[in-house]
Amino acid sequence: DAGVTQSPTHLIKTRGQHVTLRCSPISGHKSVSWYQQVLGQGPQFIFQYYEKEERGRGNFPDRFSARQFPNYSSELNVNALLLGDSALYLCASSLGASGASDTQYFGPGTRLTVL
Amino acid sequence: RKEVEQDPGPFNVPEGATVAFNCTYSNSASQSFFWYRQDCRKEPKLLMSVYSSGNEDGRFTAQLNRASQYISLLIRDSKLSDSATYLCVVTQYSNASKIIFGSGTRLSIQP
């Protein structure tokens, strides 16, 4: 069975540009969460979507947005990129969005470099 | 104060030793707890969920202490392959989901 997939694997952008990252969850999973991980830190929660609706949001500026599609795949969009947005962006899927069904399974991540 | 705190380590222990680390959390309404391991430049992988009654999976034992608001991970008979960063995760579901990772504890098993 395919795990969580993310694209692209690597991306280089310049300040001020916009980026779209994509994630496909494990088949049967209805929830997708996005995280930002900088070197030496744990993943920081950005968003969780369940059944195409936003269920949670971390402390990120409005430049960050996301959506979930009817097939449960998801996009993370970041506008007006800053140097500090350089990080590994991780997507995780789970069966549900709470309780026993909320175990997160991670994709390999997209490494974003902003120059 | 961070919502989830871990000792960053590194913990350098000899092969075969027992090692334990804790993770404290600040919100008493937290509902689900997990340990993940992350190898260098890889994604986090679930190690085990943590239950109030405690749970064991082979050489790994996890405990939750709700009164003192911490979770623990014990690794017995450590192997070289246990070298990794161990992340604790706390989730909250009041009116919105919140999933909080600790910064991780680095473990290095020495031959």
C-alpha cells in the first residue's frame, strides 16, 4: 500500500514568490495535517483538515493557507515567501481528526529553500 | 514556557544500556499522546501511542502521568539502531485540533 506522498521533494524559490506544495494521504485516511520543521526543532503544526474542512490551525501568518480536495489530497500555499520560510514541510495523514483515529503518518516532506 | 518540553540531549549511552527520557506538557486538557522517532533527514515515524495504563512494545515502554503532566519513554537493551531523535507529541481537541511536537531528544548509542 502506498504511504503518504508529497511533491515536489525539493524546491528553490526567491523572496516574494509563491509556492504550492502537494500531499496525497494514505488510502482511506480523511485527515491531512501540515507541519513546518526547521533544523534542530520538532515539527510545528500549521493546519489540519478533515473532510475538506479546516479543523485546526497553528500560529502561522495568513500568508500560509491550505485546502483539501474531495479525494482528500491537500495543498499548502505560502505567499510572499521570506527567507525564514526555508524549512522541511511535512504532510501527515490520519484516519480521523481526534481520539484513537488521530495517529499521524508522515510523508517524506518537501524541502523548501528561499533565496 | 513551551507547551511541550523535552530535554534536547544528546544522550550518549553504551549499547545494551537502559535509557529513559521524559516529556512534560502544560495543558491539562491534552487528550492523546505519542512517541515518534526521527532519523537524520527523514520524516518522523510513529514509535508508539501512550496510554494512561502504560504500554509496552518489545524493548520500549511508554507511560503517561496525567497528574504530573508528563509522558516517558524507556528503552531497554539499547541497540545501535536506536540512535535517533525521539519526539513526543501531544494533541488537543477542544473546539479545534492542535497537535504539538516537542523539540526532540537526541539519542546516540555507542558501540
